[in-house]
Amino acid sequence: MKTELLYGIHPVQEALVARKRTIKQIFISQNIKNKKINIIKKVASERNIKLSIISPKVISQKIGHEYHQNVIAQVSLLPLIDYNQMIGPQSFIILCDHIVDPQNMGAIMRTALAAGVSGLITTRDNSTPFSASVSKASAGAMEHIPVSRVTNLVRIMKELKKNGIWVMGLDGKSKEKIYNTSFKDPIALVIGGEEKGMRRLVHETCDQVLSIPQLGPLDSLNASVAGAVAMYEVYRQRFEN
């Protein structure tokens, strides 16, 4: 079984809560007094997960940096699901088209979990992997949200459309605004990459391309911020009205 090291209080805690990964061992720094770390220790003891108390320096050596919040866990790789499992009468799927920054991906996942997203699909190539750094950036949200990686995003978009899912993309140049659009049907929302937005074929395959109104001199919003605004418009329409 392949493993990786999760680091940070929230990723380790949420991995324990989600129960999607096999947790082989947890390492905690010596002489640490923290309520959340105490909970991690308690759960590890209850589940007979091997717990090692070591120096912060050794923890830093294990992961190659000091941003670990005094806890790391050796875990199995994040399990992926088939995108078909995300399809349903209330589908709200996020499609990430070449999101390469772990911080952006983590932020998108954190918002997606809070906004009731059914699952997130990204590409196998030219996208950040579902790594420990993404889990940390997502505050552990990655441990809960269903995720899939696909070879050809355009093909998946076409398959989703065949299954009655309306595919909508975000593009700051579009004249159609998200606030004039209904999101109550099953939808898949495409968030384009940080540098160039959606690729041409992805853009052309969308049923509808929408923009977020904005003032000021900048051309567009950050990918994760644009995604958050759009996701919460979907949330507002579905759950607040």
C-alpha cells in the first residue's frame, strides 16, 4: 500500500473523521499542549493507531519543512471515485480545468465542501495532485469531498451533458452574468486555470459561459475566489430561497 504524510492539525483530524484513508501511524511533537492535538491522540488510542511522540525537528525532517503544526500522519493515498457516482438529480459538480496551484485547489475544495458540492473533477495532467499540501490548504476539506481525476475533461463534460447535467463555465469576458442565471437544475461548474482560464475546447463545450460582475481595473478574479462567488450563488439559489 502506497502512503504519504499528511501534516497539520486540520488535515490529520479530518482524515480521522472522514475515515476514507488507512492511517498507519501518527507522529506528534514532544511537550505539546493543544486541545485539538489531544483529541487526535485520544482517537488514535481508541482506534489502536500507532502513535509516536518525537521532537519537532524530526517531524520537520520527515516532511521537509516546519509548517506541520506539530502533527503528521502516515496515511494511504486519497481514494478517488468514478465521476459517474457524482451524477444525480441534485448534482452540483466542480470541474477544475488545469488548476495547478495547491493553494487555489485547496481553497476551491474548502468552499466546495461548505457550499454543498457533490464532487470535484480535475485532470490527470497539468493539474495539482491531491497532495498533503492541498489538504492543508483546504483545512482538511479534501478529506471529505468526493474527488475524481480524468484524462479528458471535454469528454467528461459531454458525458455529463448526456446525463442531464447543465455544464456552465466561468469567464470574466462573458456578457451573461451569474446573477441572471438559474442554478436549480443539476449543474457542473467549470473553473479555469490560474493563467489562461478555460482552454478553448473546454470553453466551447460548455452549455453556458458566465461572468461575475466586478468594478476596478483588474481583468479577472483569482480562480478560487471566482469559484467561491459562483458556488455561493448556487448555494443561495438552492438553499436560501
